[in-house]
Amino acid sequence: MSAKERKPTAHYQEILRQTAANIRQNHPKLKISDSAVKTVVNEFFDVAFYEYLFKGIDVSLSSFIGKFKSTLKPARKAINPKTQEKIDVPERVTISFKISRKADMDLNPHRYSPEEQAAASADENED
């Protein structure tokens, strides 16, 4: 992909439709509508982010994708590079993400030895 080409983006509605389709295909006994899937997904992220992460509690989905962490950045002094004026930067909360080892192995298998990949698969099968 060249620098000018845009990477495809999966949007929220598309992800919800695919999730509902996967549930219907993989669990045919569950009669679940697209709106029910949307409700469950929304509730999950509302709880994960608003009830935990935005209140300073880390959210770990380590066996799935990784860990979200909120960090308080303290207030600091800075200099405007254009005017050289000193400015006060207020404290703020930032959110960082660290990918899980399993997800990293899935995305970048060339970075891991066959032994590490086999051990990760064995761990996954124990769950």
C-alpha cells in the first residue's frame, strides 16, 4: 500500500451487522436481532469505558485484545515554539493501549518462535 492509498476502515454499523451475522451462524439456537446485538455491544463498552476506564480504573481484555490504561498527566509549563511565550498546560487524563501477547502473535507471527506460538496456543486451549 502506497503512502497515498487510504487503509480501509470498518465502521460501527458494519461491525454490528457482522457481529450479528456471526452470532446467528455460530449459534443458530440463539434468535438474536441486530438491535439486540447493538444493545449488548453498547452496554459492554459503556460499562468498560464509562464505569471503569473514565473513572481511572484500567480495563484489561488481555486474553482478547489488550489493556486500556488511563493516566493522569500532571500540569506543566511549556513554551510556544513560534512565539517563545511560556504557557501553563493544565493536567489531563490520557488513555493508552497495550496489545495483548496473543493478539500481537496473531498480527505479527514472524516475531515469535514456533515454540512461543505453540505455548500460546496451548494456553488458549486451556481457557
